[in-house]
Amino acid sequence: MFADLFNRFFSSKSGRIYLDYAGSTPVDFSVVKEMENFQKVFSNPSGLYKESMLAKESLTDFRTRVAKVLNVTKNEVVFTSGGTEGNNMALLGTFEKFKTKIFTPHFITTSIEHSSTLEVCKEIERRGGEVTLLPVSVEGVVSVTELEKSLKDNTVLVSIGYANSEIGTIQPIGDVGKIIKDWKSKNRNSYPYLHVDGSGTSLYLSLDVGRLGVDLYTLDGAKIYGPKGVGCVFVKAGTEIRPIIFGGGQERGFRSGTENLVGIVGFTVALEHAHKDRELESSRLTLIRDYAIETILKNFPDSKINGSIKHRLPNNINICFKGLDAEFATIQLDLLGFSVSYSSSCVTLKDDSSSYVIRAIGGEECSKSSLRFTLGRDNTKKDIDLLILALKKVVK
Amino acid sequence: MFADLFNRFFSSKSGRIYLDYAGSTPVDFSVVKEMENFQKVFSNPSGLYKESMLAKESLTDFRTRVAKVLNVTKNEVVFTSGGTEGNNMALLGTFEKFKTKIFTPHFITTSIEHSSTLEVCKEIERRGGEVTLLPVSVEGVVSVTELEKSLKDNTVLVSIGYANSEIGTIQPIGDVGKIIKDWKSKNRNSYPYLHVDGSGTSLYLSLDVGRLGVDLYTLDGAKIYGPKGVGCVFVKAGTEIRPIIFGGGQERGFRSGTENLVGIVGFTVALEHAHKDRELESSRLTLIRDYAIETILKNFPDSKINGSIKHRLPNNINICFKGLDAEFATIQLDLLGFSVSYSSSCVTLKDDSSSYVIRAIGGEECSKSSLRFTLGRDNTKKDIDLLILALKKVVK
């Protein structure tokens, strides 16, 4: 019965329009091919024989390639099982390291972070830490003044998403880094560390992690046309965090477990593509995005844009339609052939159809009436024209 | 330069004999094929549109298939990134759950466990828990009498590997389970839980986890001709553990992070093959194993077997050659075309060429002089004859 559904779905020319690239990206064909090539390098890299040596060298080769894209050294790249594990490693790893040095380690983040940051913060509080959630502006931008005021002697980590996955607002990471740097030099402290979640931004924002002034940076294969179940964390040399997964001491002790070479190959190739295509694809999508926003706002007088126009991911369109039931509209649009989202996927899971991100930017009434359209490589301006037609049927 | 090495290695008919299947297994061709088929089901299972529904249904379908093999219900299957994460989840998850209920949660395991159990135990001690390492017999069998004596009011978990990955000794899990069950009923306690690490045994020992009397059970794709970076933990209904990775609440809250469907597909197919082939392949390898042990012991008078003859994995041969430098011998055998190991891979990584497992069974002088040969599907009796010839050159 299931196989049946599967075949029916993929055998028919579906003609559907996918507008949820922030939820998940398809895997690039060249990525799949290169992963296939490496299926034969299956040996445990920790052995002492030729097959193992080859696996170990492959691992070093791909680690070096990732490091090159990120402009960091290869020993600063720690492979993980994805973005969620990466954020957990950065936050819980810092907490577990400092909790023996500082009675109550203090963390600062924003109220609009992804659940893989916010839920970890709850766990940190449960384990005895302290968390400050910074408010954001009506455009979703974190206030650096508030950040500066929140820094305390026991602050060990500031964690900020490079851009918000729902409303696409890009944060001023450079300014945040400068404030932390000044604070550290004034207080002669080696902390707080700055962690940036770049899981959802690698296709569009700078991958020059080495110049970003961060201590920890999360990347995820699932959001960059790469495989799921693999990602990496940049851990700047000298940054003291404890692992969250213990065992054989792989990844220089930061992450135990037999290395998933095939996944790492896929992640690396996808990351290199992201790097190469970034500027062109960002320009292309920015045009489509701006066309979409302009046309939707014009066609629906009771609609407004959520998030910043200026500091916005090139692929993010998030619109509030006054009085709309966004959950129901998502289902209706699905029936019309459009895959869209009304909040981030990880929120959908919680059976709460309202968006905490949109509430946090002061849009209480928009929190259940907003739709997110996130563009990707298969989208064209024509998709937007078709979307408008569909929206006219759905939005009354 | 690297690509060169890669091509040279795989283009030449290598004619090598691989005897480290306990270190890692190649991925089955049919597994790779089925994973490829599912690359197109890329959507985030948490969405509300058709592609997401299909991903969600696929996930349920494969979870149900895993549950069927394990004779458990599908809600008791929690997908992970592999065996190491699985063991961490079982142990640290239990610790974090109980540390607020019991001042010093107590854990019992054996001195010969895999590093992904022993290193977690060290972390549990660091976080304020208490750990008892049970001794084992000269054959590597855990003493159930010692276990019974070690149980205390604050014991929350007993963790035992189903079989040892170095010396292949199978543990009496049934007896262990019975002792714990009696203790719980006598003390009217819902704990200690019994956790069994079955990562390395799925190809040969019973997969009827539902009947094994355990609360937590770890499986790993990398050891069953499946993909790396994926595995699962059986968490018996009602077992209270905390997650170790927090976020969107996937896997019923036990393990957050976008589900790695393609990996899960590969894991499931590999597990089904393991289940189907288990009896026949166990019989076949037992014959080769016994032939190997007999022939080696006959040809090398100063050699002896490590571990139990009777309670032994069908694919494990671990021999102590008096006075041999096992590390050097591994390298020499590699030059002669054999891939073997002198301890488990995760120990090799620690730059310590002696085996703590063999020390624990009283083989101090054997701990640096033992070689492990682990068989798999491509091995035949002829490989053993060739191995003996090679050993004659290496063992003086």
C-alpha cells in the first residue's frame, strides 16, 4: 500500500511548485554521485591497514576542503550528525565545560532562535545555568545595545542565528562580535564565546567563517542541497568545550563515533557548490523575492511583510494576510500544487499553529496568519505568478 | 595526489583479504540502491504538504519494519546517528533523568565494554554519578553473582554489551535480566533499567529484542552492511530517559534533528538482511572460525585463544602469540595483503597498543601480543589457509 503511494507520487509528472527550501533542500545529483563513489571506502579510519589509511586520508582530504571554504584550519572542523547536534554541541558543550569553573554559567541568545537553540537553553537552565533571551526589533533584528547591557561576569556564551529561518532577518554578527571582543579585552576574559548558527544561511551569506569573528559556527548538510544526517561545527582553536557524545575519541575528542565518511563527502561537495554558486544564486533569487513581495503586497491590500526588507535572506518571503488561518491555507495551497510553510518545520511539529517568532516581533495577530515561501534553485518568476493566482483563491 | 592514491588503490585488483569486519562492514549493494531510490523523498517530514506527508509516511513505514525485526512496537524505535550516540543516549539519558530524583544515580557495567560505554561512564562520574565496573572471568564472561552483589537502592542502570567486540565473548543477558527483574520486584522499583549494546552482534545473535527482557538496546548501521551515521535505540515503553540532543522534538522528543530518511532506509534494509541471513551465515562462519582457531593453535605452539570457545561470536578469532609485537605484526600482515586488527578500532585511536580487554581477562602479557581476525561475508576457508601462511612469516 505504501509502495503504491510512493510510485503513484513519483511516476506522475507532479507539476508541483516547491516553495519550502528553508525546510529542506533536495540533494544535488553530483553530490549523490560522489557519495556513491565513496561507498567503497568503508573501512574504519582507525585501523592500521591500507583500506583504513585510505579512509583516514579521505577524511583529511575532505576536512581540508571544508576548512578551505570556511577559511579556517582543518583542525577547527568537527563533523557532526547535522545542525541540531551542532547547536547542542556548541551550547551544552560550553555549559558542561564551564559549570565546574563558574557556579552559574550565563548564556545570551535571542527570543527568535531555532528550537535547536531555544530547547537547549531550557536544558541549560534545568542543569543549573542561566539564560537571557534578548528581545528583537519589529524587523526581527537583535539589539546590540541590549546585548551589551546583558553581558555579565558569568556570561560564557552568546548564541545568535546568522539569519532567522522563518522571517529571514539577517543579524548584525559583525557588531555582535565587536561588542563581545571589547568586553573580553576590557575584562581580560577568554569568554564569552560567540556561537553563530549558520545552518540555514550557507547558500546565501558569507562562508568566510574565519573572518566572522566567531568561536563556534554550525553548518548543516540538509539545508545546502547535501545529505541529511551530517554537518559540522567550526570550533576555533583554543575554544574550550566538552563533547556531548563520548567514546572512541574521534574528531580530536570533540565527537566520538565511527566517522560517516560518505556523509562527509556529500556535505563537502554540497558546501563547495554553495560557495561557488552563492553570489549568482543570491542575486537571481533576490530579484524573484522582491518581485514576489511587491506583487503580493499590491494584490492583497490587507497583507504585510514580516521581517526586514533590507536585511533579509535572498530566498525568504514571509507575508501576513490579515485574518487568514495560515494552517488551513497551507493545506489549501497544497491541494493547488504548492508546497509552502506557515512557520519553521520544527515548530509545526509542536502542534502549535502560531509562530513565536512573529509574536516576538510584535505581530500577535499575524502569528497565526502568516505564510512562508522560501525559494530555491528550481524556482523562477513564473512560479510567483502562479502562486499569486493560487493565493487569490485561498486568501479571501 | 590524493585522487591518484584513491584511483591506484581501487583500479588495481587488490587481491587483499579483509579480516576486520568487526571494525567496519562494507555497505550492501541492495542497501545503496534503496537509499538512492529515496534520495528524491527529501522533504522535511514536519511539513503539511504532499511531499512532507510522503516523507513522514516513509519514515513510519521504515520504523514499522525495524520494529517488526526487533519484535517491538514502532513507538519504541528511536533513530540515532549510530551506535556511539545510542550508548550515550541510554547512559547519559538515564543519568540526566534520575539525577534530579536520586542524589547519586549508580550505574553498573563491565570493565571490558566498548569505549562508547566506558567513556560515558567517566562523564557520568564527572557529573556526580557513581559507576561500578564488574570484573569478568578469564573467558570474559561477566559474573552474575557479582552483579547481584553490586545492585543498590540507587542503581538506575545496568549496561552490558551483548558480546565483546574484541574477544567475541557473548554475555548471559538472559541471566542478567532475570537478576534485575527479581531485584526490581523484591524492591518494588521501576529501575534499574537494563541496557544492552547490540551494535556489534546484530549479524549473529538474536534480534528478538522484545523477548530479551531489556529496557534499552543499541543498534548500529555501520556494523551490519548498512550505512554509517545511522542506527537506533530500542526504548521500551515507559522507560524514562532524557534526550541528549534537544530541538524540534523529532523521534517523540527522544532525539531532535531533521530525520535522516535516506540513512534510515539503508539501516532498515541492512537490518532486514541481517535478520534473514543470520542463521545460515552464523553456521557458515562458525565452521570457518573453528577451523581457523584449531589450525592456528596447532601451527603455533606458543599461541592461545582469548575469550570463550563456547560463548563466542561466530566471526571472532582472537589469538595471543607469546612475545609478538601485535602492532608491528598488524602492519606486516597489511604488507602481505591482510587487513587485521590488534584491538578494537576505537582503542587503536588512543595511541595505546595494549588491550584493556585482554588485561581485564588476566592476560597482561597477551595484551600487546594478540591479533583479532573478524570474519564476514566475503571470507572463505581458503582465506584462513592463506592467513596461516602469512602468519608463519610474521610470527617467529
